[in-house]
Amino acid sequence: MASAEVKRGNDDLRECIDNCLACHRVCMETLTDCLARGGRLAEPGHLRLLMDCADICETSARFMLRGSDLHSRTCFACAEVCGACAAACEKLGNEGMMKACAEACRRCEASCRRMSGGVMPHPINPEAAQRAADLPA
Amino acid sequence: MASAEVKRGNDDLRECIDNCLACHRVCMETLTDCLARGGRLAEPGHLRLLMDCADICETSARFMLRGSDLHSRTCFACAEVCGACAAACEKLGNEGMMKACAEACRRCEASCRRMSGGVMPHPINPEAAQRAADLPA
Amino acid sequence: MASAEVKRGNDDLRECIDNCLACHRVCMETLTDCLARGGRLAEPGHLRLLMDCADICETSARFMLRGSDLHSRTCFACAEVCGACAAACEKLGNEGMMKACAEACRRCEASCRRMSGGVMPHPINPEAAQRAADLPA
Amino acid sequence: MASAEVKRGNDDLRECIDNCLACHRVCMETLTDCLARGGRLAEPGHLRLLMDCADICETSARFMLRGSDLHSRTCFACAEVCGACAAACEKLGNEGMMKACAEACRRCEASCRRMSGGVMPHPINPEAAQRAADLPA
């Protein structure tokens, strides 16, 4: 691989780690905010997504920080969960804390999606791959 | 869904949680054992896999314990990491602690593979799905 | 140290690890149950305690599984959080899931309290115990 | 409490969260670096401290992000582990990655020590501080 590509790969990895750690933090803060404000913000499905997202972002960051060969798998899971969490926050008004959370989730989703294709910068379609796994036997 | 199927789904879920938590524990114990014994057992790649496996098993268990809709994604990542960790332990002699760890990883891999296909008991082929995601753009 | 004492120390350690991992699991299950049932069970303070307890139990178990010298510190924190979580579950009716959670928390609290003071079985005062555990042998 | 004090308390809390998350990250990076470079850097005791430190920093940050009443306990444990990890990195040459890690650990230790005593800025004695923090207002 040419060194510009290696460099680019490292920048993408570093950016993805940053995005995962930032997303982990904002999900934890949003969870606290939702618990305090109650109502629709504290519905079980939403709280669960925020907890899911904080946990997988943390694990995904750990895999990348360790230089793990299998980070594409945790990045794939992370992209999926971030996408769902962003959609939930956008539906809940998408302002203030919800807006900040949705934006952090979308950024993390995008960079994890990129990392989930392994060495390739832009895999065609990881969702299709997961859909294939979801087909009935 | 007929209630026997629901029951079976719950049994599979509970067994998968048990296997993830057991695998998390044995990976942590094996890591400690490898650090103490050194040599080939303490090679970076092996220690990293044991840490990876402990972390994703914990996260995968949390998703299932929370009843998360997206547990199929974390189970998929978990199955992949468990498979790699089992292979590494089998290559390193596959006796004593290594053997116990490889067995726990294989059990966890099998049940996570099953859960990663969502509601279906035996998805055709999750590896093919991941391979598709790995194709060049 | 005589070998019976070493053996006893190992048994206590193993039991404490078991109790931490069991408490981590039941707190996660109780959290899911509380979210599903709502009302007083899903009050922010209670959900927060269940999350706190699951997290510190996991970290406390990891320190012991790694054979860390500093596990007395994480065990001290764990005993304190488990005690608070048990009290909250007992106040919320102490039956069904709440009762199971309170019992697991009390068991974990007792063994972590023991580990946090080093060799002493029942410290009157945990901080004094911590100081005692730090004295040169 | 006067509002300047509340403000100050919040600033301290926010700074402590920042320091915990930064320390968690640098410990993970240092662990990877130590595994890659081997030798004295990869001795079991050192790797264990880096793993301990990453784990308790993460848990300590979670307690504060959740606004948990019991964060003084996890901050106390975190300060103790960070101090030990910093000392280990300083002894191992204290340059490059080791120096960056030691500095992040010292910063985290200082702010966690402060948080572990509640409102007091510089406890002489952390256990005494803990007792003071527990007194009725």
C-alpha cells in the first residue's frame, strides 16, 4: 500500500475512535437528561437505545485502540446501533440535547460504516450483508 | 408465533446470555494465566484476542439482558471474535486453561451465531454476509 | 501465611468474583424489568442505582479476575454501591425481581466488604479497614 | 450553597469527567504500545495496571455522567489506581508514551481525589475526606 493510503487509513481510524468516544459520552449525558426530564424522553425503548449505543461505542473504541484485526465487526455493530439511536433522537424533537446526540450518533455511524468494510474506504453495502444474514433458513 | 417457538426463542436467548457471561469470565482468567506464564502464551496477538473477546462477550450479554432489538448485531460481532479466540487457544496447545477457554469460546460462538440471525434458529450463513461486506467497492 | 489461610483467601476471592458477576447480571435483568413495568420502579434514582451497580460489579470482578493488587479499592466502592442498591430494592416492595436483586446485592456487598478490608471478616468501619489493609505486614 | 460554589462544583465535575475519559483513552493506547514494544514495558504487572486504570476510569466517568450520588466512591478507587499507574509509567523511563500516560494519570488522580472528598478541594487524607463527605449537611 502506498504511504498516502496508509496515512489516510490511520487518519480514518483515529477519527473513528474520536467519534466513538464522543458518541459514548453524549449518549451517557443524554440518558441522564432523559431520566431527569421524563415523559416521552424516558420511554423504555429510548433509554435502552441510549444504553446500547454508549456500550457498543465504548467497545468499538476499545477494539480500535487495541489495533484489533476484528474491529470491522464491532464497527459494523456500532454503525447499526448509532443509526437507530440517531433516528430515535431525531424523532424526539431533534433539539437541545436530542439534537446534539443525534448528530454525534450520525457522525459515529458514518465513520464506523467506513471502518466496517475493513481496509476498503467505502464498502458497497454492509446493510445488504446483514440483511442476507437475516433471511429465513 | 406458536408458544412453543416463543419458549424455544427464550431458551436460546437465555443460553446465549449464559454462554457470553461464562466466556467473558474464562477469557479474563485465561488472560491472567497467560500473563503469569509468559512466552508464546503472552504474545501480543493472543492477549489482544482475549481482551477483545472478554469485552464483546460482556457487551453482547448486556444487549440481550436489556432485551435490545439490535442484539443480532452484537451477537454477530461476538460470534466472529469468539471463533478467532477459540482458534488461537486451540493452536496454543489446547490443554488446561487454553482448552477450557477454547471450549467456552466455541460454545459462545455457536449460540451467538444462532442469535445473530434474528428470530431464526439456524441462519444459512452469516460469514457469507460478512464476506459480502468485505468485497472491494 | 499458613496454607489453610491462603486457601481460605482464594475461596473468599473466588466467592467474591461469583457474587459480583451474579449481581451484575441480576441488576441488568432488574433494570430491564423496571423499564418494562414503569411507575415507581422506573424512577430515575432507582434506574441509576441499578446501572451504577451493574457497572461497578463488572469492574470489581475484572480487578479480581486479573489478580490486581488494588482490588480492595474497587471492592470498597462495590460494597457501598451494592448496599445502596439493595436498600432501594427492599424499599420497592422486596418481592419478585426486586427481592432477587436485593438478595444478590446484599451477598455481593458482604463479600466485597470483606475483600475491601483485606483479611478482616467484618470491619466495623470500612474506611478504617482500608487503612488497616494498607499497613505494612 | 451560593451559586458561585455550585458553578465551581459543576466545573470540577466536568473537568473530572474529561480527565477520566482522557486517562481511559491514553491507558488503552499505552497498553497497545507496550504490547508492541515488549520487554520491560510488557511485564504482567504493568499491563495489569494499564487495564485496571482504563476500566476504573471508564466506570468513574460513567458514575459522574449519570449524576450518581455515589461517584465519590468510584472517584476514590480511581484516584488510587491512577496514582499507582502513574508511578509505574514514571519508573519505566517516563518518556514518549509512558510520559503522556503518567501525566494523564496524575491529572486524573488529582481531580478524582478532589471529587472523592465531596466539596473539599484538597483532602490531606482521602479516607478522612470520605468520612467528612458522609456527614450530614
